Amino acid sequence: MSINSLNQLYFEHLQIPLKQRSTKENKEDTSVDASQEDQEDLGLWEEKFGKFVDVKVNGPASIGLDFSLHGFEHLYGIPQHAESHQLKNTSDGDAYRLYNLDVYGYKIHDKMGIYGSVPYLLAHKLGRTLGIFWLNASETLVEINTEPAVKYTLTQMGPVAAKQKIRCRTDVHWMSESGIIDVFLLTGPTPSDIFKQYSYLTGTQAMPPLFSLGYHQCRWNYEDEQDVKAVDLGFDEHDIPYDVMWLDIEHTEGKRYFTWDKKRFPNPKRMQELLRSKKRKLVVISDPHIKIDPDYSVYAKAKEQGFFVRNHEGGDFEGVCWPGLSSYLDFTNPKVREWYSGLFTFSAYQGSTDILYIWNDMNEPSVFRGPELTMQKNAVHHGNWEHRELHNIYGFYQHMATAEGLIQRSEGKERPFVLTRSFFAGSQKYGAVWTGDNTAEWSYLKISIPMLLTLSITGISFCGADVGGFIGNPEAELLVRWYQAGAYQPFFRGHATMKTKRREPWLFGEEYTRLIREAIRQRYALLPYWYFLFYCAHVAAEPVMRPLWIEFPEELDTFGVEDEYMLGSALLVHPVTEPKATTVDVFLPGSNEVWYDSKTFAHWEGACTVKIPVALDTIPVFQRGGSIVPIKTTIGKSTGYMSDSPYGLRVALSTKGSAMGEFYLDDGHSFQYLHQKQFLHRKFSFLAGVLINSCADKRGHYPSKCVVEQIFIQGLKKQPSSVTTHSSDGKEEPVTFTYCAKMSTLRLEKLSLNIGTDWEVHIR
């Protein structure tokens, strides 16, 4: 990597404001500096956007720098854009823009910035991965120009001219409206090294409570308590598991957050007790705009203490959002964050209970009549910082304050769950992110995969896209395919805007209900694996959802793939994203790999593309040979019903006949795993016909009554003569088994092996 090779280092110094300068100049009777006059002529001190005038008190203050990446032509990162996973050349079009905006029904294949910004990109080539983290929260543009490799070029003219091979090179030019040049160069050399290095700067993914990995049901808006009760009952009547009911802005009294509409939700605690009786949770919305109403206690207290963002004239900034005229809390001020965190206590937030969690929306911040539907750049924050300096980090600070509030509410005992729409580098420390106001069209289902992959590799593992599309009415086939895709993405929520037809999973007829039920149940069966992957993201910064190039960094064919991905290192998922599809072409990487179809158990060697037949009930998922995936064998109404249910192990043998896997368990909701080391981390290995369960981390202690009752082995070439279990106390027990020679599978059932103790299974 070389820096400033193109001489694009640029740094505009802050200048004396015009008014002060003219006063000073009159006193000193000196002529105005010519270069400053030129800038005034260019209008750089004032910028017009529609009816808005942006007065820059310190003049233009942009910065920029270029980086040349030698031998690299594959770049990724800088979310959020509805674009391909691999970053494109910008030489013949728009630069990638990082500027958090509320964009309803955003355009796809567009470099326009949407709800969040992570100014961090990764470059990858055979043998090396690099990262550039440009720590700046003002509006930022990124230009990318790849010069392809030239096979040979003459080094000089004349008789001694020599041929020299020129490698490809990619130039990246960062430009920010203001701030300082604060840039971190991550040198890898491997993708996992890069993830760790970035996590030292911004933190790892927060360990989520287990319930949040289940299915979430949301709509703008569930009408009232009766509606909530009916929808909740609908899931039970149709035998569909779910964990969380969501309420949008209409649950409040006139869009005043921390209140309840007394007609629609007269007894919110009773409603929460109903959900609690099913071991389910409630999420409600809390946005950063506060209705201007002296009788609204949240507004009155914030106003009294000067907790709102100010306009450039010194008064409170006022803008229109859902409640009408509103002021915006200044979350960049630590005192405001501390006060806001206190609003989540049970005494302050009347009607809330410990099963209520939070959703931060509109926090770009969204201002309906503002320039680009956001706050004017010359609004003023704590410490006299202009909004232009920190626009992209505003939502991050609300997310932080909300997560802290939920932790304090439980006196530091319980993990929070907070979903945010706006985000910045490091948002992973506070919860989950989603891709915003998508549309019920096939193209939006398709683009969700590269969008989520880009979030995942830039630290934000807990991410998802609204199932079914937020805007519009999905046809039944699209809805089914979206549930199937969502079931294999980290954050799994169905959501729709108020103008759409109702689309709870059972409203499209029995056949579609069955297909959606099956997709959601597949999610719940895999919860032990999901939970382990989130533990790895939390402790080691390993992304949950991974582009193929992360797992196969030495295989050029994987570098541009974005219609399929890995979940951890064991599962490859290729969602169906085309209507009326009867086949999909699945690329199975790795010349030394073997892949098993999770449904049919057919297997293929890697490094090839396979045409897989698909019906409407097919979700193409493949288990990698050499892996062991823990599952739940019984599905409950919600995750809470499944804590004591038995486990199964799916063993997929490598070409060498071996396999490995891991398992992680704790109480699923508290910080005891951290403070008291109350967790269980086990390791499974299969070699030479022996499956061993052993301890992976001796620091952890967590008693579990759960047993492994079923083991399924794929790729076993020979029928065994006997199978026995050996426990740590020396007991040996015979096991009944079923072997299928055609599919080379072995099924062991009716086992009773405690998940948390050492044991072995011998296959002879």
C-alpha cells in the first residue's frame, strides 16, 4: 500500500469567521487575503440546498487522502449502500457516499448513502487482506479506481528496452467535508487477522440474548391489545414458533415516546404478562425526536436542562417528524445519554416490564422538512460542534444510550436487545441493525444478501432485512422465499408498513402457511449453531454470515460471489431469489472439500458449480465435509420453551473421514457468562470411527440437564458392525443404529448423552 501516490492529500484549515475577520481587518486596516476572497466568490462559505442556506462559520474545511493498493482489484465494505458486495469502479460515475439518510424505498444498485455509515473497507487478493478505517463522521465520499493488470510493458525505449509485468492496482480516494485525518491501516495478513485488528479499535458484536435470535413479528402498527393477543394466538394455533412481538409508533400517546395510547393499550402490563406466559418478549419503538409539548414530561425536562440540539442562532433546533414539530435530543452529550438511559427504569417508563426491549428508528436523524430529510449541517451540538462534523455518528450515540439504559434497568444483570436503523463503526457493541425501508420486490430480496455480507465483514454481525419487504404487498411465492432467506440470516423479522395488506404467516392459505412454518422451524432447529456463531463473533470478531472469500481466501473464484454465503465455517446457503425457479446454480468451493445437501444428503466434491433442482419447499443449504453442527431436535413455541429440550449432532465427514465442531451454552440472558464464567464450551471431534465430546474451555462451568439424543453421520462409506457409547465413568452401552448404504448415512437415535460431560461414541 502506498499513501498519497496521487498527491490528493488535502486539508483545509479552519478560518476566522467572516464577521469576526471583517471587524479585525477594519481595526488593522489590512486588505483581505486574495485566496479568501476567491473562496467567498466561489460561495464556499455558504451553500444553498433548496430553501436552506448552510452557513459555514469557519469556512470550507474538507480533507482528503488517497491510498494505492498494489496487486488488489477486489475491495469490499463501506456500508451502507444497496449495492453489490464487491465495490465497483467509480471512475465513470458517482462516488460512494457515506451520509446517513432516511430513504423510503431506497433505489437499488446505487452508491447513494442510506441509513448508516461504516467508513471502513477491506481489500483482498491471494495471500493478503488489508483494511483502511477512515475515522470520520462527517459526509464522506469514496472514489475507487482499479487499473487492470497489463501483461507486459516496456520499461524504457532503445536497445536495452526490457519487458516488465505490471500488476493491477486500485486507488482509493477518501474525501470528508470536515474533521481531521484519522486513519487506521490494518495489515492483516489474513481475513481473520483483519477482523481482530478492527475489533481492537471498534469492539466486537455484543452477545445477544438468545430470544433475539428467534423470529420477530412486526407491523406498523398492531392496532391495540386485542390485535396483539389475536396475532400471538395465531402463531400458536398454526404451530409456528416466534419470540418477539413489536409495536411501532402508534402504540404511544400522540407519538410521545415512553407513553402508551390509553385507548389502544389501556393495560400494557397485562399485555406483557400474556406474552411472558408464552415465554415471549415485546419490543417498542423510541425515536430521537421529542414532541414540543410543555405538558409532556420528557420534553419539559430535556428543555429545562438544555438537552436538545441547538440551531445556529442558539435556540433549540426544531424540525418536523412523526409527532409534528419536535426537538432532537443531543446524544453526543454524555449527560444527555445518562439522562436518556434513566428513562428506561421501570419507575420512569410507566407500563414497561423486564420483557420490554427497544427499537431506535428515524435516528439518522430524520427531519421531514429538512435538507435531504435530515438536520441542517450548521445545527450545533454539545461543545459547539456543528452537526456537519458528527452527522454519521448521531444514531450510534442514541443506540449506545438505549443499550446502557436497558442494562442499568436490570442493575447490570441482563443483556439488552436494541435494534437501530442508523449506525456507525462500533454500533455492533450495542445490538442489531437492519437494512431499512425495503420494498416487496424480488430485486430487494436479492440485494439483501450483498448488503448483509457487507455489514457482516465491517463488524456488524447482527443484521437482517425486513422479511417480505416493508413497502408493498408481496405475492405468496415471494413471501415464502423471503422467509426461507430470512431464516438463514442473523436478524430475522417480518415487518410491513401500515398501508399494506395484513401478511401474518397464516393468511395466504394452508400450503403457504406450511412452507413458512417449515422455514421458521428450520431457524429454531439451528439455534444452538446460531448461538455458538454469535459467541465467536463476540469473543473473536468472526462474522456470523460470511462471503465465500473469507472461508476460501486462496480461491479466486469465490472473490465475486454474492448470491450465496457461509454461516460460520460449516453451512453454505444459497437462497432462491428468482420467481418460479425450478433450478439454481450453486457454486461449491474448495478443491479438497466435500459438500452435503442438508435435505437430500446427496454430496459433491468442491470447486464446481452444481445445478440443484428446487421446488417451493427447497432451501438450498449445504453442510461442509469435516464439520459437526449442533441442533435442537424438538421445536417449542419460543426459545424459552426449548432450553431443556434435547440436542442432535449433524456430522458431515471430510474426504479423510474426519469432522470437528463446537458448542456453546449459557443461561441465554444474563452477564453471568462474563462475570462468573457460567458457560459451557464443548468440542466435538470425529476421527477413525470415534466421536468425542470434550471440554473446549476449562474456565467455564454451567450445569445442563440437556442430552444429545440423536447423531446423524453423513459420508460414512462402510456399514458398522456395532456402535457403543463410552461415558467418563467407564460405562459402555450398545446403540441401535440405521445405516443407508445408498446415501452413506448413519443414524443413531434414543441416545441419552449429557451435552456437558465427556463421552465417546465408537463406531466399529
